[in-house]
Amino acid sequence: MGDGTAPGDEGSDTTSDNTPTESADVDDATNGDDAAGVDYAGRASAVLGFSRWWQVVAAAAMMAAVSPYQYVWSSIEQPLAESLDIALPALGAVFSFYVVFQSLSQFPAGKWRDSRGPGAITFLAAILAGGGYIGLAYATSVWQLYLLYSLGAVGVGIVYTVAVNTAVKWFPDRTGLTTGIGTMAFAGGSALVVPYVRANATVAAYSDVLRNVGIAILVVLLVGSLLLRDPPDDWLGLDDRDEGESDAGLAASLRGRAYTTREMLSTWQFWLLYAMFIATAGADLIVIANVVRFAEHLGLAAVVATAAATLLPVAAGVSRMVLGEVSDRFDRRRVMAVSFVLAGLFRIALIGAGLAEAGIVFVVLVMGAMFFSSPLYVYFPALLADYYGARNSSGNYAVLYTAKVGGGVFAGTVTGYLVATFGWIPTFTLGGALAVAAGLAALVLRPPSDAGLRSTEAATGD
């Protein structure tokens, strides 16, 4: 690492006095502008002493470690219910509680991180998330289960905001790709855990499974708390630029105005993004939280349910990196629109496959639905940084992320009511319709008129 490079990092040259020089062209995240004016990779290496990609690797490892909280729940709820000798519906709100605490914890964590860095807050996350899963192995009552999962969810929320905004802060030129890598790990990391849990999803074995997973979470997060750093103020030397010097080469998150959270809340674009987030997160979580039960309801073989639960996070994870990179190279808003519309259509199609008892097609369509909807966790932080700047990205995105509360409540408690009242098929159809609506809404987005982004879209702002 001493040479300051890693596989995949942008090439960076330095002069004899180790002052970074300009790097290769990089497409602007929003408008495809030439980004040759700033050597992001070289300046990061000068600050860190090694490649900035190692920050993304550390953040991604932490995201993978905490992913079981979201993606393994549908596999452990049955043995937990049997162990506690309660009806499965009594655990229906656990996932909703998880989403609420995971989402709401991000704003205070993000504000702390923006002002004081990621170290101490990540250490706290290690104790909460690792300890929460370890505690599940010893839970003897429902209230303990709710408490432990909620405390663990706070830890997950801290890790999430720290990891996502590590990418935003160190990679203003590659926000979509690097955010995609971190959120890919959050989705894909559980692919290694689901088969292990499903193979041991019995009352006799589940305690050891939960304890082992919790220890792994604790260790990875403690290491991450020691490795992560934030860039110093003006690490890119923007304050030294000559007055009147063109900023056309800067990434959108640096070129425009840096909004405070209060200023961001006064723009209509934020509230449209908020509504879109609720719709897409709701559609996403309906599938994540209920794919096993939905497959069983349709009478599909157990192997189909297992395959869907195992491959779902793989599709979700890969898509975040792939479509994150696509959104860096093309108009992010239009990529978002097409992606969400396709996500909705795939959801509706998988209902038909299930009714036709076409197990393989069902699994493929589940993967397709998740491939196009899961990048919502890439599009939104990247677009928010494009529109409102990178300086306050942790706090700003944490506010937007609270919209996941609405999506989580819909996927858990509201979905349970809808299924009981109308059945599984209308409920999944509604999820598809929400995704399509969000995709169409993306077409009217544009930067705020006072953002200072010199583009055709900005010129036609508010």
C-alpha cells in the first residue's frame, strides 16, 4: 500500500515534490462534464498514505457484516417463534421495528460523523450490532427479542450512514460506483449467511448460528472503527483555485452549493425524492421480508423458496455496483427512472410465474425485480450529493433515509394487514405499482435553481 495505489484506482501522477498532478478524465456524475481539473485519487493518496479504495473496502466489509439483520430475518423468524413458543404473527412487527430504528438512528449518527469523524460512532455500532445478534441466541421472551433486534438495528443504521458517506466523501468523481460497492456488500454479504442459517434453521441449532454470526459482526466492525477516516477540509485544494477559474471539471457534489439540512428541506426536489424513497423502499422490502412466505403460499417447492432467498441478495448486490457505475456515466435521473419502472414490471410478472408454478421463472423474476429496485440505495445518496453537495452528505442523506421508515412499516405491518384482508397477489401487485410510479416521478426531477450547477437542467430549475 506504500505506493498509494490499489487495483482499480484511477491513475495518478505526482511531481518530484509529491504534489499530485491532474489525473485521467472522469465523467461527471450528472452531466458527463470533463473532470480532468482535479486529481482526486492522487490527493487522497497524499492524505491517507495509501489508496482511497481501501476506505471503500473497509466500509464494504462492515456493510456485509451487518447485512443479516435485514436479509436473513425471513429465515430465522420461524425457529425463533418455535423456540419462544409463540405464533409467528407475533413477530410480524419485528422487521418494522428494525427498519424504524435502523433509519432513525442515521440522522444523529450522520451529524456526529460529519463533525467528529467515523471512529467512535463506528465502535458504538460494533457493540450494538454484534451484541444484538449474540443476545438473540439467549433470548427467552418476546420483549427481549424486540429489544435486542431494535438495539442491533441502531448499530446497523450507524454502519450504513458511515459506509455510504465514506464513498461520497472520498469519491466525489465516482459516487455511484463506490456507493454501489458498499451497498452491494450490504445486500450480497448475506448470501454467505442465508444457506448456513437455512441449513440450521431448527430450535436446537439456531442459538449457535445466531451467536456465531454476532461474533463475526462484532469483530469486523471493531476493525472497521480503527481503519476508517474522513478527508480533511479542502483536501482537494479548492480554496486555492484562482478567482474566476472554471469549475467545469469538478464533480457535481463539489461544483454546486453545499446545502445545510434546513436549506435542503426548503426545496421541492427533496420532498419528491422523499416520496419516491418511500414508494421504492416499500416495494423493495415487501419482496425481501416476504419472499419465502409468498413462495410457500403459492405452493412452490421448498427449494424454490430457498433459492429465491439466497439469490435475492446476490442480484440486489451486483445491481448496485453495475447500475451505480451506469448512473455515473449517464444521466443519473433517467437511469433511475428506467430502473424503477422495470423493477415494478418484474414484480408484477413474478406473480404470474408463481401462479403458473414455474419455479425457475419465479426465481429469475425475483432476481430481476431486485436487480432494478435495489440500486435505490445508490441512486438516492448519489443524486442527493449531486443536488445538495458533499459537505453535509451524512446528515442530509440520513434525513432522506428516514423515508425507509415508511417503506418498512408498509412492508411489515401494513403488508400483514393487506395480506390478511386482500391476499398476497393484490399486495405484491401494489408493490409493483409503487415502483413504476416512482420511476415516472423521477422524470420531473432537476437540480434546485440556486444550487449553482451549470447545466441545462439547472438553468430550467425550480
